Amino acid sequence: MNIPNLLTLLRIVLIPVFILIYYLPVPYAHFSAGAIFALAAITDWFDGYLARRWNQTSALGAFLDPVADKLIVAAALVVLTQTFSALWMTVPAIIIIGREIVISALREWMAEVGKRANVAVSYIGKIKTALQMISILLLVSFTPFSVLSWVGIVAMYGAAILTLWSMIIYLKAAWPVLTSEM
């Protein structure tokens, strides 16, 4: 067990803490939950940086890191769909969560057939992730329909568009393998 893996595990442990704090009946609950989400987002970047810098990459880290990312994002999106309780929030949340399921399954299958490199993380995917994290942070932290939450809503739609775009890129790269005879 190394420090990057411990940071990844910390992100998973922070998920129930994030949800519990978000629903506390106190005025600072959402802002505190936003701080926890920000901590998780920072550890996402930091654990990867440390693993590469210290040459501490591991099979556990390679498996757990994307799982932790998807779990915290999905938990936050579910909380937000409940808070806003509107179709305009549910649609981008479903797009983002659905894409993560599709691409995870695609990567797993491509790895199984020895073509994992065909669906490596793209630059668009990295931008999508950054925009998604910013939007969730703003929407979780600030009062619904405040100026900053409107920025979060716009960023959420930008993330949803990039989500679809990156999914198309991944599917296009995998299409020749998906349509070949086995």
C-alpha cells in the first residue's frame, strides 16, 4: 500500500462523508460538502501525479482510481438531481453517468481483446472531467440559483456536451474492433 493508493482509498471513504454532510440540517452543510468534494477532486489529480513522479503505479491503483472517480461523481450527481429535482438537471446527470458506464465497459472489453490502447484517455476526456468537477463543485457548494450555481449549471451542460463528444471519439476508435468478426 503506497501513498497514491491511500489517497485513492481516501476518495472512496469521503463519499459517505460527503453525502452525510450535504444533508445535515445546518446552514453551512452544502459549502462543507463542496469542500469535501474539492478535496476528493484534488486527491484525484494528486494521487496520479505522485504515482507517476515516485514511480509507484500499481495494479490496485490502476483499477481503483477510475472507480473512485466515477463513484464520487455519480454520488454527487444523484444528490444534485434530488436537490434540483428537475429534468434539466437529470438529463446531463444521466448523460454523464451513462457515458461512464458505456466507456468503462468498452475499455474492459477492449482490454480483453488486447486493444486497450485504442480507447486511452483523450484530451477531450480530460477537459470534460475538469469542467464536470468544477460544475459539481459549484452546484454542491452554493445555494441553488445563486450566481455561482448558474455558472455551475452552464458548466454542467458544457461537461455533458463534452461527455457525448468524448464518447463518440472512443466509440469511433473502437468501432473497427467492435464490428469485426470474432
